[in-house]
Amino acid sequence: MTSDHIHPEPTTFLKKHVFSVDHKVIAKQFLWFGLVWLGIGGIMAMMLRWQLANPGVPVPLFGKLLFPRTSGVIDPASYNTLFTMHGTIMIFLGLTPAMIGALGNWSIPLMIGARDMIFPTLNMLSFWTMVMGGAVGFYSLFVPLGATEAGWTGYPTLSTTVGAVGQGETLWAIAVFLIGASSIMGGINYITTVIRLRCPGMHWMRLPLTVWGLFLTSILNVLFIPVIGSAMIILVLDRVFGTTFYVPASIMSGGTGGDPILYQHLFWIFGHPEVYILILPAWGVVCDLLSFFARKPAFGYRASVGAMVAVTVLSAVVYGHHMFTTGLSAMLGESFMLLTMIISVPAEVLFFNWLHTLWKGNLRLTTPMLFAMSVIFVFGLGGLTGIYLATIGTDIFLHDTYFVVGHFHLTMAASALFGTFAAVYFWFPKMFGRMMSERLGKLHFWLSFVPLVIVFCIMFISGYAGMPRRYYDHTSTEYLRPLQHLNVATSVAAFLLGAAQLIFVYNFIKSRWWGEPAPQNPWEVGTLDWTTETPVPHYNFKTIPVVQCGPHEFSNPVLGPDTDWIYQTEKLPG
Amino acid sequence: MDSGHVAAADHAAPQTSVPEDPHFGKASGGKVGMWIFIAQDGMSFGGLLFAYGILRATATEWPVPSDILGIALTAIATFILICSSLSMVFAVEAAEKRDQVGLVRWLMVTIAGGLLFLGVQVWEYMHLVHAGIGFAECTWEGETVNSLFGSTFYAVTGFHGMHVTAGVIYLMCILRGAMKGKYTQGGTSSSPVELVGLFWHFVDLVWILVFTFIYLL
């Protein structure tokens, strides 16, 4: 039983590259899959920004191809579909596979000294279930009577047959369900692997913080995705079998009805933990990378772990702050407000630890380090603006404005995305055996970071001025017309941000096949993944390593003057 | 030709040379995984029961369940399901004692219990639909009742019924292996039986909750 996860090296192409059960291959599959979808979701964002800056002007380049009926102009229905699918794709098909699927599969077994995930077949199923989810989601764009238009949150009654007649919405719900099932399979695998397959000496307080982040994310995945699964099942029942779970009596042809707010409860019970599902791995990566490149131990390791555990627990009991405007009782509203505010305490602990890790460090400003540091800044901006949204009084004013859009993009989207970039730049040498270009990487960083901050900071201003989200054309509303220049500025910055990603694509593809061969340990860090050779052999480690010290033993005076790091498998002298 | 042989040998080499790696804890990976799976499955039932609770609590009218649903029959079905949990315990015990005949016998009893339960459920559904309690529209004795009564009833019990079906299929797969003597070789060979037992007990436990909330309260 103990060695069920050991499997022979595959020999056929299909088993090696397609239906592989090797965690390293699955990680690469998830990475490619996630990056492609990030690209698709990004192009959708570009089209949204085009429409907002130039309402009614045909989309250049490929507009006529995508919207032939309106000769290239995005019609209102397509606009709705675009922002719905942009959100769904970025969260479920972009960041989830790239951050959790790829990073988790790659780093967990290698960092804890295991030969593979504990359930390799389940791992493969997890990937292919996600591919199925992606296929169903993509197909939903081309069905009769229209694609989904209800926003990524899919609120009823917009998402019931009352608001969306097309099959697209049903397929959207099924796609979310499938992707959720994939994440649950991954989550079960990650948790069990971390519990069972740590190598000797790797006790909990010696785990790299990346593994901690992924472990806690998996717990949230396993506990809360089933709830959105239930919500989606009920939505499909309402749409296909004519039940009225979410359809209120007032729009029924007489008789009794259900409760659209019920969906919001079920959705946000999952939805709020989802924010932390995406951000916890990024936090873990940031904790580790700051230490690696500041050549200092991660400050307050135990406090960081405790803070991440606290956030995990608290994230389950704050979801009501998404629903302040639904007529929540005052007592519930205030409780959720208080609990939400409490989350900032562990978040502050993490910030303090990050800044103190950098303090007086011997900083090496490599691309992964720059991205890791930018997460602090970007998440800080998002976190501080979150306080306005957690407070009932201000939230009622700011709800459903661009302020919210700016806030959640900075916290869960940009931070998770930059965390993913940091991880990709950092593990690329081990993953593909080649170095990425540092020069292009830094260019990519600056050309992404600056426009990104501009894009979402302008959104704070326009949202504060009262610009609602999800409007097709702000110039059609009298009081919003003076704000149009803000929309134009946002879009210009957004196009720059989009263009900068082409540098990443070029760098990634070029380095993947023609990059400089990577040494075993280019970053001089001591975690177990860098103790094994590059490219990583089929069984990861010749013999299972024995861990002798923590993951961040940098600049320890006992190491002497010649070196500032040791491997986790080495014993600290003295 | 020769080098091909060498390469083939190299491919096979790691499999035999990989040692039994040391692991933490005594619970097998399968057991930890099953417990986590049960936790997530519990949450999905939680979602449905939460929906049921909110819809019922906020409804203007809701029929008394015991007026419509046959409590007596379902109580018998519940008893059968609990008994099948007991026979599952005996099956696990038999597997650990390397008693193949006992294992096969108790697995068969458990499967029979699950099938009986499903049979009762199907009969109940047919009876209710015939009497006017549909999935999307409900009438009872000529009067319209809240359609959500039928919707929640079929959604929750149907979801549970699918779990019983999955459990029976899972048990049948285990029975196949048990007949070949796979789980009665001592050591850890009995653990797949233990795992199916965990799942089966979970399905039974959830039924107790479903029975209480949907039928009795």
C-alpha cells in the first residue's frame, strides 16, 4: 500500500506525454493549459476595454471575424458574454490550473522529497476533467439562443431561464461543475501527499512556505468547491427540469417560488474562500522567494504559517460581505463586517514578515524576486481598498462600481497572476532544463507592473465617482459622460499591459526550446527540489532525501565566510 | 540490438530498485484520501440541505412531510440501510481475519441491503409521482402544494440515492476482488474493504440526517 504511487517509467508517447501519471508531466500540462486560457481570457479583456473606450467602434484586426453580424462592433449581448467568460476563464481555467495545478503538481512532491503524488491516476483524471470543463465552457460560446450572459457570479434570476434562454448558461454551469470536480481531485491528492509522503526529517515546521500555501489552498478547495457544486446542480435543475429553487414567486405565473438570494449564499460560501484559494499559493511563493533572494531566513516562519492557517479558517466565515446590499439582517451584516476586518490581522502579520525578510537583506533583484516583491505592493493596494468594501456604510455606496472591479483585480487576480509569474520564472530552469532570459523577464516585469497598477488605480477613481461595472456603454448615461476620459486612460494602460504579455510569450517559447541550459541550482537555494539533477529524473530522487534543517538557512553565521546557503539535506555545522 | 536490451533493462531497473520509502503516520494514503473525500462529500450534502432549510424556512406554506411521505415504509428502509452498515462492519472484520467465505457473505448481505433500499426508494418515487408530487409541480389530494416541496425532496433524496447506487457498484467491484481472494491475504491487503466500508458508513450516516430533515421534521 505504501508504494502505490510508484509507477514504472512510461515508454509509449501517449503514456509519456498525454495520459501521463507523472506529476512533472501533469504539472507541465496544467501550465500550458493555464497559460493558453490566460491568453484567451486576456484577449477578451482587451476587447472589453476596447468597447469601453470606443463604444460602438468596430474592434480592429479580428473584429469582423468574431462579430460578423455587426461588422466588427461588439453588440451588447456579446459584451455580456465577454465579461462573463473573461471572469470564468481567468479564475477557473487560467489561474487555477497555472497556479494550483502546475505549481502544486510541480513543487509539492519535489519540495517534500517524494517520488510522485500519492494518487497518480487521480492526478491524471484531475487534469483531463479540467480539459473537459474547458471544452464545455468553450463550446458554450457557440450554442443556439446564445452564450452565458449572467456575469461570472451567475446570479439568478439572470442565470435562470427567466434571464438567459440560451443553452450557453446551462453549459457554463456544467463547465464550472467539472472544473470544480477537477480541483477537488487535485485537492484530495495534495493534502494526502503532504500528510503522507514527506521525507524523513521534513516535519511540518520545515516545509517550505510554498507547500504550506498549497496545502491550505487544497483544504479550502476540498471543503468549499462542493458547495458551489451543489449550487450549480440546483441551477441546472432549475434550467433543465423547470424547478423553481432560484426563481422567485413574483416572476412566476402564479403559485409558489424560490429564493434567488439562496444562490448568492451558496455561491459566496464558496466564492469567498475561492479568493484565498487563489492567493494562498501566491503568498506561499512570495514568502519563500523573498527569503531566497534576500539571502535571509523567512522572518517569523511560524507566524507566517499561523497567519496563513488563520486566514484559511477566517475565509470560511466572512462570505456575507459580498451580500451587504441584499437586505441581510443588520446583526448578520455587522457580524460579517467584524469578521472581515479581523482577516486583516493575519494579513498584516504576513506583510510585516515579508517586509522584515527584506529588511537589510542582500537583495538579488532577479525576475522572480521582482514579481514576488510586486505581489506585496499590489496585494497591499488591494487589501487596503478592501477595508472600504468590508465596511457596510461605504460598501453600499461602492457596491457594483468599478471600485470593486479594481479591488478584486488587485487582490485575487493581479496578485495571483504575479505570484504565478514569479513561480514560472523561478521554477522554469528546473522544469524545462533551460534558463529564461533575465533581460526580457525584467522588461516584461516593468511593462506589466506599471500599466497594471495604473489600470486598477484609475478604476478606484472612476468607481468612487460612481461608475457602475458591467455597463455596455458609459457614454449613453448623462452623468457618466464626464468620466469617459478615465475609461480611455484605463484602456490605454490595459492595452500596454496586454502587449507586455507578448514579451513573456516570446521569452517562454524561446527559452523553452532555445534557452541557455540550466545548471542544477541556478538560484543557490537549499530546498529539496534543487538537490536533484536537471532535468529531474523519473523518480525525482535517487534515494529519498533526509532533511536536516529548515528551508531558509541563508547567511547563517555558522556557515562561515565562503557560502551563505546550504541544502536542506545538509546538517548545519556546529 | 544489444543496446536496445540494455535500454529496456534500464527502464525496468528503477521499479525494482526503489526501496520501501519511509512514511509518516500509520494511516494509509487511501484512508487519508477517503476521509478527505468524505469531508468534501459532506459539504456537498451540506449545500443541498442548507438550500432546503432556507427554502423551507422562508416559504409561506409548506406541507407537513409526514402527511405526504410514507414514514413507516421509509423507516423500514432506514432500518435496512443501518443493518447493511452492520454487515459492512462484519465484512471488514472477516477481511482482517483472512476469512474469505465470511467476507464474501457479508459483502453480499451489504449489497443486498443497498439494493433493497434503492428498491424502496424507486417504489416510493413512483407512488409519489402517481399521487401528484412531481419534481417541478406538486398537487396533493386535488390541491396545489408548494412545488419546492417536491423539488427539494427529489433533489436531496435523489442525490443520496445516487450515492447509494455508487456505493453498491463500489461494493460489487470489491466483491469481485474478494471472490478472487485479493483482500484476505493478511497485512494491508484488507484495506480496500475498509475504505469501501468508510464510504458506506458515510452514506448511511447522511441518510439519517436526510431522513430526519426531509421526512420527520
